[in-house]
Amino acid sequence: MTVADALVLFGATGDLAKRKLFPALYQMERRGELALPVVGVARSEWSDEDFRTHAAEAVTTSVANADPEIVEGLCKRLDLIQGDYGDVATWESLRDTLADHGAKLPVFYMAIPPEMFPAVAEALKSVGLHKRGRIVVEKPFGRDHASAVALNKTLHSIFSEDRIFRIDHYLGKESVEDLLVFRFSNMLLEPVWNRHYVRRVQITMSEQIGVEGRGSFYDSVGAIRDVFQNHLMQIIAFLAMEPPVGPEANLLRDEAAKVFASMKPLDPKALVRGQYVGYRDEDGVDPESTVETFAAARLEIDSWRWAGVPWYVRVGKALAKTSTEAVIELHQPPRMLFDEAGGPPPGRNEIRLRLGDHDGVTFALQAKTPGPNLDSQEIDVDVDFAAALGERQEAYERLLGDAIVGSLRRFARQDVVERTWEIVQPALDEPGPIHPYFRASWGPTEADHVLIDCDAWLIPD
Ligand code: BG6
């Protein structure tokens, strides 16, 4: 691996750069980990100074008590190349600017709409900038299986796979990565982490916000393309995979690929799509849109470890709570020994992994009820990781840092991306009806139809 010596941001004046990339660059600057020029490329008619002011505002809006000296240090690294992406002068100017910085190994970050990726990759090639650089692309990688294959083909005609960094920011989340450490560093868990002990798995990725401000983008994708095919699938891979042989990128991605190879493509009968009431009135949304803002599905992983265990998965916007959670429910003990008071049988053990805000884990265990009888009742053993472990890094800080040093571990590989599209493809081909639900609910009641061995979805913590 070789450390990059320049970072080029396409779409530098856009929303992603503002919300995620500048705050991440600030944190890297603060830790002394940013030692390269950052060259923005954008169509906006801004001067370098406008660009620096914009970046400084983006940082101070997102980062509480940002240190002005560090903000200034970051701004000094910034240049803007203003121009049309279709104009050869823009690319010549980028090439010359990188040459002025003496940059030999730039990282090209595509914070631009995916339909522009091929043209930008071609333009980089036209001025010879593709030869040594790395390219970072944001999801969605394609719109379906066929377009993902086509996009990969175009990118591969210019960049080799080891220089393509496909961002799925869930792979950059400490809480998601912790699933691996949690599973494979605790001997306690591995013996029960299989079909013999696990009755079912439920995963919820719920957001309270609707599509605020992103209506036009969202209406062209929907929940399945936006988060299900990527973020959700990566969580499943970490929960379901076999122990990787080691931490290297391809060893981890090989195990994820095996999970998806054993996962059956989505059965449209085991999928319910919903749309929140009011979505069609959002700016940029088609008033007759049938795009889903909610999806609930039952998945099966037909592997030696997981055959027969239902994986219930829910994602959605405008729901009752913002939460990302995976709950592993174990089987009931074979006999109720401790029930002298004749109460309800003890609940099952659950391992609740919180992956969003307040990430951590809760074990639902049974313990003796105080009093003369031998009865059992549920107690929760709960850990909040931030309280126990201290400051966590934001996903984008880690991903930008990885792209700069050239580590592919937290990026999605081509075969995995294409296979996950294959898995959701039946839902794209045969989407079925769309069921309305109210904001701040848990989605349409029809979502219960995908459950086969229980009556209701678990409510996240
Ligand atoms: C993005 C989706 O990839 O992930 C958004 O495009 C979604 O629609 C976001 O809100 C959720 O990310 P996080 O990190 O807030 O859970």
C-alpha cells in the first residue's frame, strides 16, 4: 500500500461534501492525519475563497466547538477547480493543478450522482490521470444487477479492482465493524451462533426523518436500492459470516461473498413495501409515485450454519424512531423448570446489538425472581459502547483515511455488489403493491405478513 499525496473531490460544493466530507476532513486535520492538498472540482462558479468559506461553514455547522485554527489549517489545503465536467479545459486544469502539487498518487472521490461516474472516469483517462490514481465511488453502484455489471465493466476498463474503492458507509461504522470483533473475540458466542440455538434474527434500520430535501433522488431509488441492497446486506454479512482467516480485505470480503452465495434471492411473497402518507407531497417526488419508503422482508441463508433460520429485515423512513438494531433470538430452554408461581414461561434469551446512535449490546437473560419461589424473570445486561470505550470515529473519517492509505478492507468488492443486486432483483422486477403507513408508526401492518413463526416485529430499544 502506498499513501496518496492528493485528494480530489468531485462534487465538492454538493451536499455529501458539506454534510460528511468536510467534517471528516476536519477531524483528520485535528488528529494530524491529513497531510495532503484537497482539490475540489465543481460546476459552481465559486472562487477558491468562496470554497474555503463554504468548507469552514460546513465544519462549524456539524462539529460542535470546532477549533478555528484547525478549520483554518484545513482551509489552507483547499483549492477549487471550477468548470464544466464536459469541458476538456476542466480536466487539463485538474491535471496541471495536481502537477503543481507534485501529486503522483491522487485519490479521486466521486461525490457526484452515479450516472456521472463513467464520464468522469473516461475524462480522467483522457488527460492521463487514471494511471496512478485511486477512485472512490459512492453507492448506489448501479440501479439493478445489469447496470451494476455495466458500471463495473466501465470502471474496470480504466481502473483495476484494487484501485476502486466503493463506499458503503456502513462498512466504515465502528458499531458495524464491532460485530466482527464481538462475534469472533468472545468464545461465549460462537457455540450458539447457529441454527441449533438461534431461532430467528430480526434487523431494523428505521429513521424518523422522511426524505427531507432529497425527494427527487429518493424517488428515483426507494428503500430497497437506497439502503437494503447495501447497508442492510453488509450488516447481515457480518452477522452471518464464517470466521475469516484474517483481517485482510479480501479474506473478509471472501466470507461476505459466501454468505450472499448462500442467500436465496428475495421472494416477492416474503416482501412488503410501504410508503408514508405525505411522501407524494414532498418536493421532487412524483405525486403518483409508487416508490417504497419502507420495506420488510424475510430472507433465508441456506448454509450449514443458518438453514431454516428466518432473517426478518425492516428498513424505512418516517418511522416511530431512529434506530439500527439486530436482535438474535435464541430458542426456548427445553423444559420450564423454574415456574413455581405458575406465571408465563420465561422469555427467550436475546442478544440485541445496537448499531446506530448509542451503539452497544443488551443481553436479555433470565434470573431468579426475588422471593420464596423458584421462578425466573428477565433481566437486561446492557453496555453502551461510547460510555465503556470512549470516543468513536465517524464512518467517513475512517473511509477517507483508508482510501488515502490504500486499505480496501472497508470497501465493497465487485462480486459482492453484483450478488447483492441479484438477491434483491426479484423485488425490483415484481415489486408488488405499495401499502400506505402513517408517519411515526412502525410501517404498514401488512409487514406482519412476512413473519412466519411469530406474530409481531420487535420494537427497537
Ligand atoms: C444513506 C441513505 O446511504 O444512509 C440515506 O442514502 C440514509 O437515505 C442514510 O438516511 C442512513 O445512514 P446513517 O448513517 O444515518 O444510518
